[in-house]
Amino acid sequence: MSSDQERRDPVVRLFGALLMAVGVLIMTLCGLCSLAVLFSLAGGGGGEFGGMLSLVLVFGGVPIGVGFVLFWVGRTLRRPRDR
């Protein structure tokens, strides 16, 4: 069992939870926007779909990666310290 002295500061845990929430929001919104762009491109004619796919991966993938990093850092801050 862990005592209160072994646990992280509540402010650090709150900051970790906020980072996790922001990371999830960024990943979700950028992912949905990327899907919407892909579906709109696929419906308009598939001639330039391959070129636009790389554009969507660059402009959508980078923020999704940043959101994942924020989520991972927040998760690390939320965990109690090891003994």
C-alpha cells in the first residue's frame, strides 16, 4: 500500500489530467477533420486522391502526433511514483 507521502503532488496530477484531456481533444478533432477531408476528396472524384492523401497525412498527422505526446506526458504525470 502506498501512503500519502509516496504519491505525487495533487497539482502535478491535475496538470497531468489536463494534458491528457487536451491531448485527447487534439487527437479527436484532428482525426475527425482529416476523415472529413478524405471523404470529401473521395466523393469528388478520385483523380488526385493519392496526392491529397499525403497532404492530409502531413497536416492531420502532425497534430495527431502532438496530441498523442501530450496524452502520454499527462499519463506519466498522473501515475504515482515507483518505490
